[in-house]
Amino acid sequence: MIQKKYILPLLLLIQIIVLKIASLFPKFIEEYYSNGMYPIISKISRTTFGFTTLSIGDIIYGIVLFLVFRWFWKVRKTWKISWKDNLLKIVSFASVFYFLFHLLWATNYHRVKMYEKQEIEKEYSIEELESFTIKLIEKTNVIHQQITKDDSVKVVVPYSIPEIFELSIKSYESVEKAYPFLSYEKPSIKPSLISVPLSYMGFGGYLNPFTNEAQVNDRLPKYNFPTTTLHEMAHQIGYASESEANFIGFLASIHSEDMYFQYSGYSFAVKHCLRNLERIEEGRSEKFLPLLNPGILKNFEESKRFHEEYETFLEPIFKTFYDNFLKFNKQKDGLEGYSKFVGLMIGMERKNGVRS
């Protein structure tokens, strides 16, 4: 008979094997988890933890980290003697963490890809990317001019964070009319209590998989805030892929009735198109910059200053960790996946055109 201390470590190995096998059947996961079990779990989580604007998930993380550090401190002197038992306790903790992580949210990493479900051809030529970039620039310029009445003035979002969260919910109500699979219920959107550390790590927000709270970095430049919020909400409705969450955030923002949200979405998309052009060939995006209203470039400069303000040696460390985490979860592009949504945008534009 297996001793109790070996049960959880053994279950971790079994979980990993079972999940690897299940990931080979994304249609099964799509039907029975992403569209079956997960919507029920997520609504319960958001109902349970969404009653307050306080980030319960951040508090839980803080308590768990405190207990972990306290445990390490307590066993520090006996580590050499009891290293085997201590190691088993660590693996047992990892086993429980792994189980809850995938039960409550992360199995969505292995669902059917959005481009397959929506029959989107996401590959594109350089010519298509350049043409699409011009269309986005034209649209962004128009919205920028409507907001500021002066093409040299940057956009300043006049809303408070709670107001942006309310408008984000309305944006999903609007986009759901065009894309019913993007239905969003039971809001639980909050400014993160660890926004400063998130800024130093280079992240705009995160979804807490254990409480299903959408955590948004409240230090972000306000013009970026709507699209970032919509991105985290996309994770809440079961889209784990960063490229898909970016794509959904873009769709939700441009379908919003609010011009500031539309500007956030279109300027976000322009920035990623320009980055993709730079990846193809250094300097290739420069010819498009004069096409942008000077005020839009000032918003881009605002984002650049924000990242420079919080830039430290820690950011590449955390991003390397997260890049490998994404790849381990079958997101082969890692952090590059954030810009891979450009292919989804171009593919959708082929089908439907850029929304006007």
C-alpha cells in the first residue's frame, strides 16, 4: 500500500500525463470543458469573488506566499536531515496547485484554436500587412480627430477606472451581437493591488485563475486601459491564448459605442502592426509614422515613457519565465503570441472588412 506522503506527488505525475493526452483532443476539451464545465465554474468564481472591488485573489496570493516563505524559514535548519520529506511536501503542494490551476481555468490552453473555429486564414503577406496597417492608421486618425479636434493633441481619457470597467462590460454587450460566442456574464474586474510590481515586471494585468478576477494594472496610461481590461476579460470567458485575448480585446473595443474605447483598440492594433513590420525588416515601419496624427504619436510616446519609468533588470527575468510558461502550455509562440493576433485581424478583415 502506498504511503500517504507519496499519494499527491504520484497524482501530479498522473495529472501531467492525463493532460498531455487530453491536449491531443482539442475538440473534446472545447466541447466538454471550455463550453461545458468551465462556464459554470467561472460564473461561480466571479459571483463568489466579484461582490467587492477589492482584489481577493491578490490577497490570497499574499497569504500563500507568506505561508510558503514561513515554511521554508522553519525547515531551513533541518533541510539536510529531512530533505526527502520536505521535497515531497513541495511536490505535494505543486500537485494541488496544478490540479486547481487546470480545473478552474488553464485547461482552456488546449481548446480548439480560434482561427480554426472561425475559419480565419491567419497567414498574410508583407503587402497585406502594409495595406492593413494603412487602413488602421486612417481609421485611428479619424477617431483621434473626432475626440481631440486637433491632430497634434494626445488623447486623454476622461473616465475613472470604475467607469472604464462599466464601459468594458457594455463593450462586450455590443460585440456579442456580432459574435455571440463572446458572451460575458457575472463581471469581476478589479484594479490589481500589486500594480506597482506588475509595472516593474512589464505586465498590464493578469487573470487570477483561482478566483477568476480580471486584474488590471491601474498604473497604465489611461488610453491603453480599455483594451487591456477587455483583454483580461477575454481570459475570463475562457480564451487562454494571449493572441486570441488580444484579438478579442480589439474586437470588443472597436464595437464599443464609446470613441475612447474605439481609439484604444485601433491605436493598440496599429502599434502591433508596426511592431510586426519591424520584426520582418528593421526600419520597415518608419515610412508609416508620418501618416499618423502627431497626437497619436504623443500617446505612443506616453506608453514608452511609462515602460522606461518602470524598467529594471527584473522585467526580462519575469518575461523569460512567462515566455517559457506559455510554451509549456502549448502556446508555441510564447510572448510573441501577443503580436500574433495581427494575423487574426487581417484574416477577419478578409472576411468582414474593418469595422467603420
